[in-house]
Amino acid sequence: MNVVPIELIEQSIAIIGRTGVTENEIESEVLALAQDQMLARRLIDCVPEAFGIVLAAHVSSELILPTEFSAKTNQGEWGWFKFEVEPVFGTAFKLAQQMFHHGTREVFQNIAVRSAMLNTVNNLLNAGGKIEGAVLSGPVMLGIPAELYPKPKKSLIERFFAWRLACMRKTKS
């Protein structure tokens, strides 16, 4: 996957973090900035999730944070991918950490509240739930096809069971 210039991510952060900005304004301004519909979608979806994880990590050190996101193939199958395979996410995560510690709180908050993962944490806390030891699932990227990312390698156990299942099917026929 191609590297996304840090300036493009910083400019997207400025748009998404603007006070009072609407969803339509974000969509049109980031699209004009990115000059590519899929890149714009990745910026709009990944930046808030990166900010949400940074904030969630500061809510509780005992919250188990995700390391993967999911995306659906054109055939309707779901795949899980490490955050590192999405260049927007990695850079946005670093910028979010910097902004949390040294940046404008209002901009940070405006972006983080758009995170589905942070919304899950808020719902749990508002319902009186305990966050300690909770496992936060990674985001589902609905507008980003799984085909953009390298196919994840199956674990040894997944390969073993797939092989075992294939052997069982052969013996039945």
C-alpha cells in the first residue's frame, strides 16, 4: 500500500477537527483535498478511530485495546487486518498522541468523538459498566474494501484445521 503524505493527514485532521463542521462538509473537503474517493474514505474513517484509541488508552490502562480492524471483501467475506497495513492509521495514531499531549484539546476532542470505538467505551461507562479488563474490538471499515489490503496470513492453528478439514472431506468422497 502506498504511503500517504503526512501533510495530507494533517490537513484532514484540521478539517475533521474543526468545531461545527458537518459530515457533508468533511466529506466534500477531504475529497477535494485527497483528489481520490477511496483515499478520502480512508482518511475520514481512520483518523477518528486513531484518535479514539489514544483517548481510550488514557481512560484506563486496564482496557485491552485492539490491534486490528475489519473490512469486507466484494464477495461479502470479512477480513481482519493489523492497523499497520493501513498507512493512514499509523500516521494518524502518532499525530493523535502528539496532539493529546501537546495540542489543542478542542480539536482532539472533536475528532475523537467521531470514533465508533470511543462511542462503545462511552456507552459502557454511561451504562455503569466497568472498563477494567474489558476488550475493545477494532473498528469495522464499512466503506473500505478488504481488497485494498494484503491478505492476512493464517495462523498455524488455522492452517492445521483447514488442512484437517480438507483431509476429512477427501476421505468422505
